[in-house]
Amino acid sequence: MKYRHIVWIVIGILLIDQIVKFWIKTNMTLGEHFPVIGSLFQIHFIENEGMAYGLKFGGEFGKIALTLFRLVAVIVGFFYIKKLVREKYHNGLLLCGALILAGAAGNLIDSMFYGMIFSESTPYVVAEFLPAGGGYGTFLHGNVVDMLYFPLFEGYFPKWVPIWGGEHFIFFRPIFNIADAAISVGVIAILIFQKRFLHKPEEEKEKAVGTQPALDEPVA
């Protein structure tokens, strides 16, 4: 896989992510939802100020720090994946890297610019793109748009379960976006296939050479 392929994968995921977010932001009120596959898959519009899946980190300062960290991570990530391409690492690792980069960049765009280009979404008013009075926030103060909700099943924990015994639960409760999904798929795939993905090409060659019989040795 060549570096330009990585770039095109990142651009493709970014476009899908941002088109979906733009449509949600300009067509739905905050908290609005509708079913896609019954109750198993819903579009449910929420916004979050922090990390993936609605997690938060340290209030206002934490939000700015997280956005700047994402920015640095994306810049460093592009240089690092270029190094991996040059060293001819496994295509699976390069693809996973592209997914993670695209996801990080997708949420970074929300955090950096959405506060400047959209009016505020409320439970009663749909946001406006490039409002005359300016956006709901400033640079680095945008909220991340989430919409994918998969409440596959719900029930109650048995009473003998520590802490949560008898409490109601929904699986899967977090609401996320395409960028979050890209990051998760990339990370999980690397963890599952790390033995195959993380070997350097030189190690693979040495391993292959080690299995070849020497030229002066008789082959049984």
C-alpha cells in the first residue's frame, strides 16, 4: 500500500463523517431521534464536549487540551504512517492506521471549527450553518456531533451483582459517530492481529530465510 492510498482512505472517511454530521446538525434538533432498524439501530442526535463516546475530560481547560492533543496526534500520525509505508509494513497495519487517523481528524474538525460555523443546537431549534450572528463558540470550542445508537437489548442486573445489582442497563448505551467507529475498528483490529501486523518486513525475511535449507545441505 502506498502513502497516497492512505491519504485517500483518510479523505474518504472524513468526507462521509463530515457529510453525516453536517446533515444531522442542520436537519435535527438536539435529542431528536428516529429508528433505522426498529429499536436496534437509531439515529439519535447528541453533542459532547469531550472524548469519543461522550466521555469528558477536565472541563473547559480539558477540552482545549484534548483538542490540541488531537491536533498534534493527527500531525504526528501522518508522519509516522508515512514512515511505516516507507518501511513496507503489513498493509493491514497501514489500513488500521488510516482508520485511526481519519477518526481522530474527523472529531478534531468538530472541536476546532463547529463552534465557529454553526449556531447552537437546542431541543427546539435546528442549528444554522454560517449564521449571521456568528457561531455558538470560538476556535477550539466546538462540540463533537454524535448520532449512531445501537441499544441492542436492555434488562436488569441480577441482584447478586456487586454495585449494579437490580439496576436497569442498556447494551450498547453509548452514542457515537463514524469517526469514533473508525478509531475503534482500527485499534481493535491491531490488538487482534498484532502478531501479524507489527512484524517488521526485515524480521519476516529473516524468518523466511531461516526456514530455507542451506545450499550445501542435502534435502531429505
